[in-house]
Amino acid sequence: MTGEPSTRHIVVMGVSGSGKTTVAKRVSEVTGLAFAEADEFHSEANVAKMRAGVPLDDDARWPWLRALAGWMTARHREGVSTVLACSALKRSYRDLLRQGPPGVEFVHLDGPTEVIRERMSSRSHPYMPASLLDSQTATLEPLWPDERGVVLDLQLSTDALVAAAVERLGLPPRRSVLAGEG
């Protein structure tokens, strides 16, 4: 469409404990893309289920995913590029996110379940118990060849992951970062 603003929309994806939020926040800091944490879009009912150790089914996820696509679309209309930390575990979930703004791209943080389990055991999350990791890894569908995005090894340092995401997606850094101010 003509007249559409030129924006970029990046979803940092993976199972809980893969480092999505940390990497997405840092990508936001380096590039100036607006950041959002998908967990903050969950309904109270979804949060209650997860706190109880009950995995969400697709019916519980669809409204949440539509809200995320809507948030990205609203930013797109404002001419604002975004980076979203979101599990985006299934192709169908990513397809729904792509129904938002044009050109959604993904950064899949992937690695051994044992490494993720160790990370989860040493952190606290308000409603994502480590017991849900197995259901997430069972649900995870890696990026398909026709999906725009990159797969990165979550065992890399945060700095290396951010640098790789920015470079491989061709995201321009903020001027203050180039000048050494940020």
C-alpha cells in the first residue's frame, strides 16, 4: 500500500527461560525500536492458569496473540518500529502475529533444554514455573524455511546475541550508540 510508514517489527521468540526478554530489551536499547513484553498482554485468567502450572491451550492463546498483533499494528500506523519478546511457539501463532503489521521478522533463541531448565531454576518468574518448560518444548515448532528470521544459539552471551540479531536482520543502531553515548 502506498502511504504506509516504513517500520520494522521483530519478535524475539523461544521457550520460557531462553532469554527473550533480555535480548529484546537490549535490541530495543541498541536500535531504538519500541519494546513490549508479551507476558504483560496476558489476561488474568491466563496468568492464573500458568501460576497453577496449567499450560495454555490454543483457545487461551488466540486473544493474547491478537492483542500482540494489534499492538504492533498500532505502532506501525504511528510509524514506530517494534521489538516484542514473545514465545511464538507454533507456526500458527507466528502466522497470526504476521497478520498485524507487514514484514514481521523473528529471532528464535534456541538451545538445549537442559541449559534452559538450569536458567529457570535460578530465576523467579511471577507465573511461569519451570514445570511448564516441558510443555513449551513439546509445543515449539522451529521457524519454517519460508519464515523471515534468524535462529541464534541461546548459549551465546547476551551481547553476542544482540549483536548477531542486529547484524543479521540489518537493523540500524541508534545514533547515540554509534557515537558511544548509549
